[in-house]
Amino acid sequence: MDLDAYVGEHSPSWQRLDALSRTRRLSGEEADELIDLYQRVATHLSVIRSATPDAELVGYLSALLARARSRAAGSRSASWSDFGRFFARSFPAALYRMRWWWIGAMVVSVVAAVVMTWWMLEHPRIESSLASPRQIEELVNNDFESYYSEYAAQSFAFRVWTNNFWLAATCIALGVFGLPVIYVLYLNVLNTVVVAAIMIHHGRGELFFGLITPHGLLELTCLFVAGGVGLRLFWSWVSPGDRTRVQALGEEGRAAIGVSLGLVVLLLICGIIEAFVTPSGLPTWARIGIGVTVWVGFWVYVFTAGRWAHNADDTGDVAEFDRGYSVPVA
């Protein structure tokens, strides 16, 4: 496709849509024209995105369509509509489409954690090389349990939430480089294994699992999701398939941003459970039951809403909202 000729042919429509989207009051005819132009420019964007990796032009048309959509629907209703669509379709579709990446990261991490924990238990001298007997005693008898009630619940929830999202965001943001994601996942497994092995070795395994399970199931799953999405982002430019590397990286990058926004909500739920449920006076079975219920709910969400959206050709790419409104043009 001759991009210059295509731009020259359709730029008057883009300029007219830009002018209408900036007009404070639209007549009935102008409103109809805006909607018609919106549909046509959405098609232009789809054609250009499939034919050229011109990021500047794609960005310009995407911003133009976003402004026009907001002008046509009204900023408040469009915002709530987009919010609902994101959690009903885009977010679960992205999780489902990339499920083998983050499930793979989960399986490898869990197997590594089990093997490393077994190794530490079989070689107790490793424990003494990591901390002094006094430090181990403090951890086993006081520090691990008091950690969850050391701060006010609201403050602790916010602290946990921001820390966990920072780790997840790091996995996604550095995913394009590949190795940093593996390193973050390794450190997370290592930290968990060291504490678990020490607690189990000193007969406090029941306390360890009773405190970490309620929030840890979903929290660790979110980290595995971030790691899997980061690795998928890395692979998108290593093996882009029938797309150019720029197109593949752009599409997967937009989907990764969408996943990171969804993880904000999931990790907030984890923070609330860790701050209010984990240190609560509820019986251990009740606390674990709450954590398992929330975790199972996540899997049901992915494999029902996510599968349905994926089967409807939603990939989680945040730019796909505009594609649904395209119409054929010459």
C-alpha cells in the first residue's frame, strides 16, 4: 500500500473528525456526521495498522478516535462503559490467551520451590549459613507471625498492595528483556523457600502455611501472571510470527498494559485479605477457606469470562475497542 497516497486521500476526513470532536455543541447533522466519520476513521486505522508499522500515524489516529468516542458518548458514560467492558472482556481475554505462559511460570516456580525446600531440609547446615541461631529463633517464635499485625490494617494493606504491584509492574515493564523477569521470579521463590524451610525445620510449618495461604494463593498467582505476560512480551519480538516485530511488540505491549491495570485490582484484594483476614482471630480453616474461595474465583473468572471473550476474538489488546466500530470503505 502507498501510505502517502492513502494519507493524502483520507486526511480530510481525519481533520474533519478532529474539528467535530473539539466542537462544544453539535447539531443533529454534525452528531450524525461525527459518528459516521468515527466508523470510517476506525477502518482507516485498522487498514494502516495491518499494512504499516508507522507508530506515529497509528498513535495519532488512536488518539483521534478516543477523543471522538468520548465526544460522541459523553466522558462519564464512556468511562464507565469502558471500565465494565475491560473487566468483562479485555482483561479476562488477555489472561486466557496468555494462560500457558503464566501457568508455565507457576508450574516451574512451584516445582523449583518444592525441590529447593526439600534440599534445605535435607541439608540443615544451609540454614546456619543464612542467619544466626538467635535470628532464626526470633523468626520462628515471633517475627514471622507478628509481621502481619505489626502495623495498622489500613496502612499494612496499602503497603502490601504497593509493594506487590511494584514487583508485578517490574516483571511486565522489563519483560521485553526476558532475563529480568526470570530473576524476579527466582528471588520471589528463593525468599519463600528460605522462610518455609526454616519454619518447617523448627516445627512451625502449620503456622507458616496457615498464615501465608489465605493471601498467598492469589498474590503469588498474580506475580506468576505478571511474569508470564512479561515473558510473552519478550517472545513477541523474538518470534513475531506473521507480524512485523514492531506490530507484535505493540499489540502484546498494549495487552500487557491492560493486564497490569487489572492486576491493580487483584492485588488490592490480596492486600485486603493479608491485612484483615490473615492476622484475624478467625480459625485457621476459615482464613484458608476465604483465600481458597477467592483464588478459585479467579480461575473461574479466567476460564469462563476469559474463554468466552477469547472465543469472540477479543485478544485483550486495548486498541481493539475501536476495531469493532469499523465499516468498509473504498
